[in-house]
Amino acid sequence: MRIGVVRTSVGPRFARFEGSDAVLLDGAPWAGGKATGERQALSEDALLCPATPTKIVCIGRNYAAHAKELGNEVPAEPLLFLKPPSALLGPGGTVLLPPDSSRVEHEAELAVVMGKRAKGVARADALSHVFGYACACDVTARDLQRKDVQFTRAKGFDTFCPVGPWIETELEPSAQRIVCRVSGQTRQDGMTSRMIFDVPTVVAYVSRMMTLEPGDVILTGTPEGVGPLVDHDSLEVDIGGIGVLKLHVGS
């Protein structure tokens, strides 16, 4: 099942997507939102960011080849950092290149959207707390990341966390292909099976430190091939079983 947020005449609404229709819901599905009986035609330009998290938790260096390409060691345990919800961007949006940075890069990632509160959950029970999965891009000001050492400024600019185009609730997260294309050129092409720490491990680990609330988002790391974005680029994150998140880049 595909769940997203669409633009309607009365504002953003959660919806269940059935073919070419958006079946409108009366709230977030993880909060018990139900179908209202209202429908509207589903169009790409009506899609909005499908996530409404209280926090966005990110996993760094979760693919060995990516850690290597940046000259980093593979972490012994998941490396956590946060992005602010103000960084969220929906399908068709524009990643804004900030004047503070001269090197902004793409990092295509599988996003996990939580469906139930998770605190100290066991790995074996972790996936039962997940609502679904989406495409995401952990946009990064690489020069600022190297300068600051910690990641907050480099990862936290407005528009630096595109998520979409919807949430897929029926997906096997351990065996999906992740592709990133920039202006038609394939830059990243990896498999989620190459994660160092898989999705159940990551969810359980994060829940030991902080309570994950319904709607919260976890970005699970990026495969190798990250590279620069420049003004007027087009950007696509394509994940098997989900779809394609299409974006623009501007300054």
C-alpha cells in the first residue's frame, strides 16, 4: 500500500493511493487516520512530503564503500546524527544551494517511517514498529562537514532532507536497489543488502537512545558514488519497490 500527502482545495491531506486516485484520509495513518470516502485524481504536482516527523535520525557510514570513498573507517556501531524537520522537502521540490557552502553533495538513502512508538525494542521486534519506507536524500554541505567535524550545520539546511514520493508499506528493506541520477547521469547504484547495520538493527539501536514516535524518520545511510550538485541540476532517487523521488536543484 502506498500512503502519501497530497495538496487539496482545503490544504494538505493524507491519502491512500489506488491506481490513479488518491483516497483521502482524515489524519495520519499511524495515528488511526481512516478513509473519508473522498477521492481526487492523483497527479505528480499534487504530491507533498509524506513524512511528519518529530525528529529525523540519520545513520552515517552505513555502507563500507561509502565510508572508504570519504576516507573514513567503518564504524563499530551505528553512527547517529540528526536532521531538523525544517530540512524536509517534498517531491518536485528544489534543493537550495546555500551561499555558506561551495560543495553540496547528494546521498541517496532508504528512509524508514515509524508506525508505533519504539523505546528499547529488541531487534527481533523492530520491524513491527515500522510503518513503511520512502526514498530520501541526505543532502550534505561536504565542505562544512569537513570543517566542522560534527554534522549539524552541513546536514541541517532547509531543503536538505527530501523524502517521498510516498510511503510504501509493503517492502522487504534488505534487498532493494538504490539509484541516484543527477541530470540523467547515474551517480549511485547500490543495494540495501550491503548495509553494515540492517534496518532492524538500526531501529533497535536508535530506540535505546531515544524514543521513536509514530511518523519519525530514520535515514539508513548511502551507498558509494556521492558527488556534487550544481544550480539547475535535476535529481532523482530511485529505490526498487517504492518509486522515484524527483527533485530540482537551485540557488
